[in-house]
Amino acid sequence: MGTNYDEKYYEDRAKYYKVIVGLLLLTTLTFIQPHMFLTNVTFGVQMTIGLTKAILIVLYYMHLKGETLIGWTVMFALSLVTVFFITIMTDVHHFQFKDMSYITEHGADTNMHHATEKE
């Protein structure tokens, strides 16, 4: 009985060491990437690296790898946020006060806005 427990302990410990090495390598990649390669898509690469690190931490160090209920809950929340995000993004194109808004205002419209302020 003690031997089986010891083997499981050493297997789990080896997994945690692999994960921490992976996290350290990803952290190093986070600092190197903007200066060395894929400089035109830095935001996307940095977000992918961050998401990968977050997933590794949640799965291994928060011990959620074998959980199924939390997985379904997270998937539901992400799908709900995605639906709302898509709804908002499609509605921005049909914004009623687009020409009067500071958010959707473009370079050509700024002159018109400043002209109306002077009057």
C-alpha cells in the first residue's frame, strides 16, 4: 500500500515540475516575443501566452483538471459573454447618434463637431 502511494506522489510531483517549467518558459517567451519575432501581432501572441498560462494554473495548481461541473459552468459563461459581445459589436454599426458621439467619431467628423461648439 505504501509503495503505490509513493509512486503516485512522485508521478504527481513530476507533473507539477513540468508545469512550473512550462510556466517559466512561457513567462520568458512573454518578455522575448515583442522584441524578437511576430512583432506585428504582439497583442494576439501575448493574449495567447497569457491564456495558456492561466489554463495551466487553473488545471494543475487549482486542481480543476478532473472537474466536469466547473468545465460546463465556464463554457456556459464564456458562450453567454460571447453572445453579448457579438450583439454589442453588431449594434455599434447601427448606433443612432453615431455622428454626435465622441466614441464613434472619425477624423473627418471632428471638424464638424468643433464647428458646432463655436456656434
